[in-house]
Amino acid sequence: MTKSSLDNNPLLEVWTGPFGAPPFERIEAGHFRPAFEVALKEAREEIDRVAANPDPPSFANTIEALERSGRSRDKVSRVFFNLAGAATNDELQAIEREMAPVLSRHRSETYLNDALFARIDALKADEHKLGLSAEQTRVLARYHLDFTRAGAGLSPETKARLAAISERLATLGAQFGQNVLADEKAWLLLLEKDDLDGLPDFFIASAARIAADSGHAGKYAVTLSRSSIEPFLQFSARRDLRERAFRAWAARGQSGGAADNRGIAAEMVRLRAERARLMGYESYAHYRLADMMAKTPRAALDLLESVWTPGVLSARKEQEALQGIIASEGAKFKVAPWDWRYFAEKRRKAEFDFDEGEIKPYLQLGRLIEAAFYVADRLFGLRFTERFDLKLYHPDVRAWTVTGRSGEPVALFLGDYFARPSKRSGAWASSFRGQQKLDGSQLPIVVNVMNFAKGGEGEASLLSFDDARTLFHEFGHGLHGMLSDVTYPLIAGTSVAGDFVEFPSQIYENWLEQPEMLRRFALHYKTGEPMPEALLSKLLNARRFNQGFATVEYAASALVDLGLHLDPSPGDVDVLAFERQELARIGMPEAVAMRHRTPHFQHIFSGGYSAAYYSYLWSEILDADGFEAFEESGDIFDPAVAKRLHDFVYAAGDSRDYEAAYKAFRGRAPSPQALFRKRGLEAGGR
Ligand SMILES: [Zn+2]
């Protein structure tokens, strides 16, 4: 490392700009390697000093000292990972690959440091004698749990076994995903010109391209990637071809060849159960849910079971409607899984149809940003003032100073809205600086990153309704970061459990869907006219379409996920037999298939959702039930309800037990009834 790369390295300086924003205009890719090296060395020394402190452990010399450690590391990492996501290049990508194992080693060194854990463990044992505040108790508990779950305090043999299990699971998980991909690649349905009945032009064009790319010019190809198979099942009028395609899609990961995932899934379930046992948990599901809002598998099962019956009842009604369409066409067959999407599309056209192209002219990005800010003002008294004095990491990025009711600064908000090649796909909220008050108040710098299409020169950027919903969703996460009001960095903002973190983002989407909001902000980009009422109600009604089907295909997958991970010591489980039993037990309607069958259920075998696939629905229950608190008050901006939402949710970070926080906001525990109403499910009549 050359001396100059350290001397003039802006990443290692104290940032004195507004809100301590990074000096983006001076940061170059070449600064990261040396900065990481210095910052990680510093963090290691700080942590070692805490562990080696000769004084008996106290909250201040252990937990607060840990909370103060690694500041340079966090500063450098935040800038690095934000740029790696939103403004990357070959050099940053190379550093990313290089740093991933280094950072993960740094983390495990910290969490497997026995001397450090001994101090935390001693504090935990004495916690009632320490005179801790509620927030401090929560911080201590979380350190203790994080260390315990990393394997701290276990015998060297157990630690070694856990490390071997983790490594094997990582290998199997990667293999699982690759096998699904291999099965998807290996299958191709080639169509001739007279097999194209019902398929729309956009599908035919892309099917022709896929066929040509695979050496079958002049034909049309369907593949098993979701973007090909789903529209095929939705539009193809050929029942025989739909059945063939559907069967292949449903059988991914169980082809019997080298890419068969059944053995891998069984081994992963076994290893996870062993890990949970070694850590002292009853089952892997118990281990996994211990730090979630649900806390226990029973709570998650209760949720899924409460939704199951209304979901099935609605799916049966939907099935009758589809059966009616089939009869009206003079056919006699019973709806099968490969028919559902096709006839549902016909029904959608007949009953809920609107053209996305009619909506778009009313959804201007600028107006919708205003709308998101307007809600934040009405609910929480926030004002957003755009500023043009900051040099950010890309010319498209905008910045706003956020102030509160008495004009006090709250946060710096960055909006990075447009797609570009240097940005990864998707949408997310992140931060360049977290909120904390450990040594004086540190205000957050929060960023929302989207991939919207940029309008032409001087033209408005127009969004789809899904895009607009994404904007509100990520802004909800952003507010969770901006409004954070805690002392300790560990528990600030969005650092909460996986089944709680989507609550502040999803509940925010509700305000976008209010007629009074759309009337005010959905204005035609040329005429300034509000969206016609008929279009508005079509748009809002469409969200109840086909929700029985959606609920059942999802809940079945979530129940199988929990079931597989509840077995305390699974032997060589036959995952398909297990699936069959479970579906029979819950009474799965024959016409609906699981959204993800076990041999290709990537969320739970190669994603982060093992035993936690339920959490999407969990958050949705909170958001539907939570928003009804406003509706019940008769004012979607009711100040008293908004204050509770602020105090117990948006400002609270992880400083409170989630269930207690929710009850403090809502006045009672969450109930799924609101979700039934929102999705229009059978048991949900008002
Ligand atoms: Zn989210």
C-alpha cells in the first residue's frame, strides 16, 4: 500500500459536510482496498481491547464499547456497498468479490471470540442487577442472542461441527439453485406456427427469438423461466400444450438425473435440524423463529391456518367462475392447475380489465414523490426541501433536507430513481449513515434506489401503478430509517426481524391506494386533469382479483416449509411424500398447485427464507390490520393514530419487543380479518 493512498484517502477522513455526507466527488474505486484494510485493522484492535479489558465487565466497558467499535469499517462499508449496488463498475465488482470472504471472516472472528462472549454472557446473567434501561436490556439481549446463535460459548468440538454444517449447507444451497437453473435450461417446448393459438404478439416475438437463439430459427420456444412459462400458461389456448408445459415446470428439481434436488433438500433439512439441536433448540423452525416477531412456529402456523380456510373458500368460488367460463365455451373438463391461469385471464379481461397504458399518463414520478412527501408531512410533520449544493455519486441522484415540526433537522434523504447500466435491478432503501445518540445525536442519511425509465428530454417520467407502489414501499423503509430515534446503532432504523421489517414499508403503500390521494396526485402529465373516477375504481378493484388462488398457492408452500423444518430429527425424508401428506392433511384444492414445490423451492433452500416463507404474509397482515386503525378513526391521517405509529414503529427501531410495539400502536394484537377484507377473501365480509 503506497503512503499517498492513505494520506489522501477521503474514506478515512472525518466528513464535515452537511449531515456528515461522504465527499463523493473525491472518492475513487482505488480508495476502497486501502481504506478497508486500515478500517478492519482498527475494528479488530478495538474489539480485542474490549475482550482483553482487565476490568470486570460492565455495560459501558463491554456493550457500549462494542457499539463504538468499527466506526471506520461501517463508514467505508456503507459507502462501498451503496455504490456497488447503484453505481458499480468492473473495479468495484472485483473489490466486492475480494471483500466478501474478508468481511465474513471478520464477522466470525468477532462472534466466535470466547473472551468477548464470556463478558457478554456474564452481563446477561446479571442483567437485573445492572440498572439497565429498557433499550439497554434489549441491546444486551440481542448481542447475547447473536453471539449464541453464531455458536459462541460452545465446546470446540461443537463449534467445529457447526462450522462443518454451515459449510456443507452453503455448498448444498448453491448446488440447489444451480440445479433448478439447469432443469430450467434443459427444457424447451418448441412450437410451430399453428401452435400459437391465443398467444399475444409480445410473447410470440420473444418465443421466436428464444427459438432462434437455441438453433431453431423459424419456430417458437417456451422455456421454464417464470417470464416465459407464466404468460404461456396465461394465454395459450392449447390445453394439451399447457398441460405439457405445466407438468415440466412443476417437476423442476426432480428429474432423477444429476440435477435432482430431492436428496439435497433432505440433507439440508437434516443438517439444519442437527444445528438447531446443537444450539439447544427443539427444531430448526424453533431456532429460526426465536428472533422473529412470530417467536415460535406455533404462532406462524396459527397465522397460516387462519388464512387457509378463507383462502380455500375463495379459491373454490373462483374455480366455479372459471368452470362457468369453460362451460360457456361448450367444454366439459374440470379446471386443472394448467387451466387456472388461462381461464383466470379470461375472467380478468371480462370483469376487471383496464389497460396499463390508460393509467400511466396519470402517474408522473415527480407528482408521486410529492405524494409520498405529503403523506409523511400529514402523518409525521416532515418537510422535504430539495438541495442542490451537494455533489452526489451520480448526476441523477437528488437530495432533500428533511425537517420536523419545529424545523429541526431530521435526516438527509437521497432519491436515485432511474435505471442505468451501473445499477443492479430491483428497488431498495439503504443508508449512508445510521441514526444513533450514543455520543451526541447522529442524524441518518437514507437513500431510495429505483429502476424507473427516465422520460425523454423535458418529458415527465411516467410510472406503472406497480412502480408507484414500489416508490411508496421503499419510501416507507426510508422513513423507518429517517425517523429512527434510539441511542444504540445496533438497533437503529430497519435493523429489525425479517417478519417485521416489511410492516413500515407495506403499510405506507396503503396511502397511495386511497382515492383522495389519487385524486390529488394522479394528474395527467399533459392536461393536469385528475384520473377519471371509473378508471380509478377499476384500478382499485383489480387488487382483489384471483386472491383466493394467490392465498392458497402461497400458504400451501409456507405450510410445507414449516412442516419440513419442525421435525426435531428428520431421517432420510422423502420430500415429495412429505409434501403429498401435508397437502392431503390441509385439504389442498386439486385445481391449485403449490407456488413452489419442495425440489425447486429456492426461497428456503438457496435463499434466506428457510422456515420463514410465512413472513411475507405475516407482514401483510400487520399492514392491512395496521392501516385499518386509520380507517376506523375516520381519518387516514388521524394525528393520534399517526403519533402511535411513529412512536412505536417508525421511531422505535429494535428497541421494543415487536408484538408489544404493535399492540402499543394498535391497542390490541394483530388480527387477520383486515387482510381477508383487503384481499376480498370469503370469511372477510364486513
Ligand atoms: Zn421491502
